[in-house]
Amino acid sequence: MDMMNLTVLTPEREIFQGKVQSVKVPGVSGQFQVLQNHAPIVSALDSGVVAIVTAVGENLFFDEETGTLKTIDEAGKVLKFKISGGFIEVLNNTISILAQGAKDANGNGKR
């Protein structure tokens, strides 16, 4: 299974840390998806929804309902959150997202 390492940070907290199959982000020129072996890129992000598809392995995500980091090890789970902007860096199957105003977009406190 194709996997990449993803970290999503806000000024307040870590939102996600773990292995993913793909990530969709709201780029300033339109939405784009990052898959394994994506070309290196640094890009500004616009407001919109970030969608993560998890891979096998331990993934940590921030649960707004409890205010704590929770663990999920289910592959193929789609986690979504809204951001008001930020930046993404992709290099050697490692993705870093620095986001402003990340909020749960699933509507249930669980990404």
C-alpha cells in the first residue's frame, strides 16, 4: 500500500500525525491532491477543506469534542477539516501542513 507521512499543525495544536494514502488541499489556484512520490512542492493554501485518507498504522488526530489527541489505525478512513489558510510542503513522501483556523468538517467532533 502506498503511504506518506503527514503532519498537520496550527499555532494552537497538532491536528494530525501519521501515515496517509492521499491528501486533498485547497490551493490558492484551486484544489489539488498529493499522492505518493509527488514532486517536491511548497504552496500557499486558501480557505477550504483538507481531506486526508488514512493508511495502515497509528495515526493521531485532534478530537474537538474531547479536546484531546486520539489514535486511529484504520486504513482508508477519510478525515476532513476546514482551514482558513496556510502552507503545504511535500518532500520525499513527507507532507507538512501549517494551517490557520482548523475546524472539524465532519460535523461530529471526530475526524
